[in-house]
Amino acid sequence: MVDLVANRTVPFPARRFSEISKLTPVQHYYTDLYTGPANLAGLPHITVDAGASNGFPVGLMFTAPHFEEKELIKAASFVEGN
């Protein structure tokens, strides 16, 4: 068993607002690809800012087992430097 699983929140960096309307349906689907499984399983998860890629923010998502929200808060605080 693991304490937490860490992965990107979205498989690509953030887009400019003007680019969002140009995304294909498949690209829109990909935006939920990493967050969907945790939601469907009812697992606690949190997303924090993990820096930038080419000037755009990158989110890091931690997912924990049921009832382990305390571990999520500790990991998020560590990454954010609090």
C-alpha cells in the first residue's frame, strides 16, 4: 500500500483563454483524464501549484486512500512551502 499517489492534474500545461475554444473534443476529454478516476472512486485528492512550464502553471495532484485527508494536507503544505 502507498501513502499517496502523485501525478499531474492535466496532461498538458495551462492554455491561454483564447486557445481554450480551439481545443478539440478529445483535448477537452484529456483535461479530465487524471482527475476523473479519483472522483469516480471517491478518493480524496488535492491539487497544488507545482511551478511552471513555458510560463504556464502546472498542477500537481495528490490522491490518498479513503480517510487519509491528513496526509494530503501535509503533502500539499510541503510542496507549497507552508
